[in-house]
Amino acid sequence: MIPFLDLKTINAQYREELIEAASRVIDSGWYIQGAELEAFESEFADYCGVRYCIGVASGMDALRLVLKAWKILGKLKDGDEVIVPANTFIATILAITDNGLTPVFVEPVERTHNLSSNGVADKITSNTKVILPVHLYGRLCPMRELSELAKNNDLLILEDAAQAHGSSIDGVKAGAWGDAAAFSFYPGKNLGALGDAGAITTNDNELHRVLKALRNYGSHERYNHKYLGSNSRLDEMQAAFLRVKLSCLEDEIENRRKIAEIYSKEINNPLIVLPEFVSDLSHVWHLFVIRCKNRKEFIDHLNMASIETNIHYPVPVTQQECYKSFGFGDFPKTDSISREIVSIPMGSHLTQQEVYTIVECINTVADA
């Protein structure tokens, strides 16, 4: 079996360093908001090219807490509109609705699965306050254009960079384009913890100050609580693990780019629509997502060859039962994409022989 994702193999590369990091935390006797978190926040901020990083419990909390902080700071109020892609994971939308804000959906560009500046511009109203670009599958949205659009319309930008650690345009990394950015370190991410973890990056000193309190019960000082906060702290063990893996992130990204290049050059089945390949640094290939109209037959074909696949995401957020009463409307392009997408194996757990085995298998898929 060629697994879609093999975290055991991926993390085995760092086994000794991870054990050393775990021992360091255990021996310190300090497990929450200590030296490891402080060091990781500094290192990840430097990596992204920003002033501040705030470690939190998950990527969804990162999004949710930024929006909440902006409400506290008077930059948002209940009912304000947040422009967001219709084909994102539900966590992005939960963060919006949990804050009493209104998601305004934009259909994606089909070859990139990301927002376009024109699509966003068409949705801007007097109630729009935030653009929330999702760098889906590891590819940066057109951030220069979106930044200009935000500037001209006095809008905030919150990047959902949960899948885009290390991607960049003209030397500016994901996490440094917006007023703030949210990262997930879910174990399967290019930079993955060994449990749930997330972070926020920003250059805004006041936002940084509020977020540090919000993640810690709304408190800057023990037993004095200024805000209605949360318990959303990136713990010392995960911070230590992430420090180990951050030092190797560029190698992981380079390996993924090589696999993506092989897939892009060697998969030649006319039934398969490949993602648009880019040779610059704007894509870190967290996922390699193809489209196939006969998806069930495609997946069955790969399963017969012991190749595992996944679907990101089979049911659009606009059709989820929990949002049925919101009446989001119809998004035919998003619906079409959700019916055809398939994620094929991608990551450092793959050998070159396995990559070419996957290519060969895909090229032999026949029309049903």
C-alpha cells in the first residue's frame, strides 16, 4: 500500500531530535507558556518575516481569536461581512460565524482553487470589513492584487495560511501579507505538530497584546481578566516539537516541489485535470489535487493498485447541515469542483519509485 499520508514515516526522520525535545520539556518542569513557546514564537515570526507570532491551540482558534480581537479593538462589529472562498474547509467559516460576522462567499478560480481579485471586488459592499483569503492546498492567493484592493477599500486582510507554511511571492511569505494570518500545525501539515496546534502572525503591536490575553482566559495578569477570553495555548511540548521540524521545513517543501514537478510533467491522462503548476515559490504543495469526472472509478482504480487517495473537500461548507438555516445560496463552480477533486499522495514519506508508480497507475485509468 502506498499511503496517502504516513506520519509515522515522516516523523521518524526527526525521531532523535523529537525525543531530545520531549526530554528537555519533561525535565524543565514547565509545560505551559514557557521557554519553548517563547522560542518557537520568535523563530516562526522570523521565518515568516513578521514582528509577532502568538501560539494558540489550533488553526481554527487562530482565525477565531483574530476576528474576536478586532471586535474588541473596535474594528469589527456584529453582522459585518467577511469575504471568503466558498470552497474552503469549515473551520474558516466557523471562525466567522462564531464571532457574529457574516461570510460572503466567492467562487474560486478553477485552475488554482483560490480567490481572484476580480471575484473579491465584485462582492465588496458598504458592510464589507475583511477579506479572508485561503491559501488552499499550499498556493498563495494573488496577494499583491488583494492587498491593493483592501487598501483602496479600507479593508482588513486575515490570511488563512493553514496549508501554506513557507510559500512566498517576491520574497514575502505567507503570514506576512495580511494584517494578521492564521496557521495550523495539525499533524498532517507541511509543518505539523504531534497533536493540535496553531499560531497567529502579525506586525500589529496592539493586536498582538490583545491576542496574548485572549488565548489565556482574557488575562495579561494572573487572576485579572480584561476580556472574555479562551483557553487556547500552544503547549510547551508541541512548541518544542515544532522547533525541531521548523528547522527542516525548507527541505520538506523542496521535496514536495520535486514530487509536484514529476506529477505535472509525467501524468498525461486526458481524463485528468492537473492543478496549474508553478515553478516559483508561491506553492508549497501541501496537497496535490487533481480533477476527474469519473471520480469513483478513478479512486477504485488506484485502490486496486494499493494507492490511497483522499478528497478535500467532498461536501462544500455552503451545503453542510449546520449551516442549512443560513441560506447561503448556490455556488455551482464550487459544487462542481467538490464532485471531481481527488488528492493523491504527496509528502516526504514517498520514495521516487512510489511517485512513478502513482504516475503510471493514473495514466492507465480508462474512461468508464
